[in-house]
Amino acid sequence: MANFFPEDLIEEIRVNNDIVDVISEYVKLDKKGKNYFGRCPFHNEKTASFSVEPVKQIFHCFGCSKGGNVIHFIMAIENLDFPEALKLLADRAKIQIPEMNDGIADNEKAELKKELLQINIEAARFFHNNLINEKYRVPIEYLTNRKIEKQTIIKFGIGYAEDKYDTLYKHLKSKGFNDLSIFKSGLVLTKEDTKKVFDRFRGRIMFPIFDIRGNVIAFGGRVLDSSQPKYMNSPETAIYQKGKHLYAMNFAKNACAKQIILAEGYMDVISLHQSGIINAVAPLGTALTDNQGKLLKKYSEEIVLSFDSDSAGQAAALRSLDLLNDIGCNVKVLSIPSGKDPDDFVKTHGVDEFRKLVNNSKSLLDFKLDILDDKIDTSTNDGKVKFIDKAVLILDKIDNNVERELYVKKLSKEFGVSEQSIYSEMAKRQGGTDAKVKKQVKDINAVKKNTIKKSNISEGSEERLVKLQLMLLATICLDNNVYLHIRDVLDIDKLSSIEVKQALIFAIERIESKAGILIGEILNKLSSPMAESFANIIQSQSIFENNRKAALDIIKRIDFYGLETRKDEIIELKKRSDLTEGDVELLNRELSSIVLNIATLKKSL
Ligand SMILES: [Zn+2]
């Protein structure tokens, strides 16, 4: 598990958050025997197949096989990453986590951050009260006209900054905050010449900006008249970095949806959420950044980009799409007819129609080809040539051969051009491009090292290997004596999974120093998917009849499958056309020795 946190701190946090107590805050648990059972929060079920073991401090679902320790539980249920989950649990147990700054604790910075968070939440309350006490008609009218309901105002903490000079400043002072922190929050400024203090946001509807955990970290303010700028955001502070956050991500992550809709502005997001589409987010007044892209990727499998169909919107969409595509997101494009934004569309056509648009959103490629189609008149032969010319550039970027072939087929059909001539157009272009040449060189280097990408080998064998390694770890953890009997034949370096290796080394250290092993602590070493399988093994087969024999057997199997995997790898490698005779000979020699070893091992299994 990710570890710039000291191990004993992680363990202290885990031990101080009893798994039954923590899970009881989310799931109704009933005691049966020595364990607790409830309905799994991770899958839909009528019977209780979700179990919590207080002794081992683990949870496990017999239905969906989610499992792990209390940290894994919080990561899964709150949709947090490891450091975030750890922070939440530390807060819960009132354990101080030093803020990490390149590995060095920096308490002063942590103090300031805490203070800024308090100032922002206080300001949010102040703005919100200005709005809901209905002292001012204009902001209420504005929101009513935009059909924003009271519930939504409350959910998003929308507020109003009065059109006065320094009411927020006075309010913050009255709450005891000092000038230095107030100025550092960026919510209050001083005039350079007169040194007079004034509020940054005046006469604006205020939208608190939340971080992923739901803390208010900044504000966006919208004017109510035609003055400029229409939207204004807090400046960057110790707690707010532009381009790192996404509006409403704190809500959207809880939707646990397979898709996230990326809209353009606050109002789009708010109105989508109000209509029940709670997986919508927006960047904050900037073009989408790399950081935001990664945040999106972390929380969903597919990003649906919703944008204005005018040309500026289209250009921005293309930039965002390329960015998302480059970092490996699966992207789609939702285009809203007749130049409307999602806010307008949902209000005029309703949420069902909007969902239809989402379902019919286009792939990145279709979107690009459609734009091309709009730009080029393809009714003439000249136009067709021009279109194909540009289209092959787009198709050339597709890594997936099957996908590329499908598009080539489609184009060939649409334009009455043979597939062969489209391919030869593509080949022409490939000759010169730098990237392609580099890629070929890289491929050749890969062969020299006699390795190939993992993805080319059947996934199943790798999974099976990891499972065996986890079984070995489980057997040793549950019955420490096993280790003493197998240590002569156990070659830890043969374990392909680094995580299991580290956990096993940790367990062995414990056994050799005669300290006990806690299953919950071992789980600290494993990332969520691994922890899931591990908890599963611990719970389901618990212990073998003869642990020693089982452990020896597992070690043999690990060897066996390791050899099988390498055998498959070599067979794949040998199919390549760019091998030298020397390469082939080396591979053949390795292969025959592997085949021999496999045969020997098979007999003893
Ligand atoms: Zn489940």
C-alpha cells in the first residue's frame, strides 16, 4: 500500500478504529456467533452476506467478495484513496497526522491550512445566510428564474455576497480570525494606496467550491447584472490550487456511476444534480487540466463530455477530449442539439431526454470524423479525396487494430473507396512520422530483452499466480509454524507479486522475532483488490487440514505456473518476424529447459 506514511502510524490508526464500530456507522450489523453480519453496502442484496470479524479485524462479503481491513472499507465506501481514507480514520480516532511535505512534517503549514478551511466554511455560512434570510430580493429572483429549488440551494451551499464594502471582513473578525489568515484566504484584500480593507466578492451569487472530501476550499461568484467579469473565483491559496479540483466531484464520486458527465459551468452541474443526474461535474473556470483529468479517471470508467455546440465550445471540447484520451480515459461526447447548454436542455426537455442524449453520446473518433464531415463538402469527388486524406490522419492514431479496421470498413462503405486504398494512404503517412519510427525502435529493443508486454499473455495465468501467492501468505499468517517447515524450499524472489512479497517479508520478520501476526496489520500492506482476495481466502477456506503439505503444494504450483507463463511468453515472442537467429536460438534453449522443468514438476503435483 502506498507509503509515505510511517508504518506504525498506519497501524496506530487501524488499531484505533475498531472495524465493527466503523462499519456499524454505515451498515446495520447483527451478531451471529463470534462474527457480525449485515447487508452488503457494495452490492444489492436481500439476505445478509456481508460479514465482519472482530477478532481478525476484517470484513468480507460472500456475495460480491469485497473485503479487507477497516482502511480498505473506508476507501471503498467513501470512494477515497489511501491517504484520504487514512486521514478520515485518523480524524475519527483523534490521531494527529503530520502534514506531509516531501516527507518532512510541516506543522506550521498544516496549521494555516486548518485555519483557512475554517475561514472558508465560516464565509460560506455567512454568504448562505445572506441568501436564505431573504433580505435581498435580487439574488432570490435570479435563482428562482433559473428554477433553482431551495433544496438545491442548501445542498450546494449557494449564498450571496452583499454589495457592501467589508461585511465579510467584519464578520470574520467578529469570529476571532486574525488579519494574516483572513488575507491569506484571498476573500479579503487591501487597497494598495489607502490600505483600506475590502471584500473580494461583492454583489455576487456565491458558489462554494468543495474539495473531494466536501471541505469548502474556495468560492466562485457570479454577478447579477451585466458587469464584468461575469464569473470570478477565489485566488489560489494554501488549500486551493486552480486546476486541481472539479466542481461537485465531492457529490459525484458518491454516485459510484460508471460514467461521469463533464459539463462546462456551475449552473449546468447544479441543474443536472437537481434533476437527479448526480454524476455531473465541471472544471472551475479554466480549461480542463491534466490533474483534473486524472481525478476524473480515478473515479470513473468513462467520461462523457457535454459541451456547447458552437465553434468555441467545439474547440474547447476537442482539447479536453485529447487530454483525457491521452491519459487513458475512455471518453465520449454528448452534443446538445440547437446550441443549448445542459441547464437549458434539462429544463425544456426533461431529464429523460437528457439521459437519452447521454446514452447516444459519440465516441471520440466519431466526433472527430463528424466535425470533419461538417467542414468538408463530401458530395464532390474532390471533397471525398480531401476527407479521406484528413480522416486517415485521425484513424492512424487508433492503437487498437480491430477498432481501426472497423472504421476503415465504415469509411470504405460510405465513400465507395476500397479498404486497400485507405490502408495504403495510411501507410504513406506512417513512413515519415517520428513517433512511429520511435515505436518500432522500442519494439525491437523489447525483443532484444526477450520480454513482451504483460497484456499479450493470458490474464488468467497471472491472476492464478497471484491467488496462489496470497494463499501461501494466508497459510503462513494463520499457522505460523508452517513457515518454519517450508523456509528451506521457499524462494521469496520467485513471487511475481511485489505486494505479496512485501507482505510475506513483513510476516516472516514477525515470525522470526516471535511477535504475533495480525491479519488486519498484514492487510495494511495490500492494495484494495489484493486485500479483497486475501480476506476472501482467509474467510472462505480458513485453514487446510494439513497446512504444511498445503504450503509445499502451493510453492510447487507457484513454480509451475511461473514456468508456464514464461513458456507462453516465449511462444508469443517466437512469432515475431524481426528476431535474429541468435535471438531464436536463445529462446529455443530457454524453452526446452522450461519444458523439462514443467514435466518434472507436473509429476510431483
Ligand atoms: Zn457485497
